[in-house]
Amino acid sequence: MTEEKINRINFLARKQKSEGLTEAEKAEQQALRREYIDSYKRSLVAQLENTYILEPDGTKRKVKRRDENSDN
């Protein structure tokens, strides 16, 4: 997500609090927020895919998604 889009999200949030938004601006705000959330989730997933747990015996174990882990 670009800095311009984040600035636009913030602008629309401030405008919503002060004077309200038009229907077109509300739709734009929702679309930008959804894009931001999706971008954040992709970043978090990428970070977790490169995360390992260090076991007490010194071995490393890759973090898995719950649905992939049959121990739960």
C-alpha cells in the first residue's frame, strides 16, 4: 500500500468526523480500508512463514498454520 493511499484513508477519516462523507467517498473509504487490511494480512503471513520456534534441545521448528498442524 502506498503512502498516498494511507494519507487518503486518513484524510477521509478526518473528513468523516468533521463534516461527513458523500456516498462516493464512503465507498472509496471502504475500498481503501479493505486494501489496507489485505495488505497488512499478506505482510503478517509472509513474516510468519519465515518464523521458527527454537526448541529447548536447540532444534528449530517452522511455525505452521493451525489447519496444517494435526496436533491440535
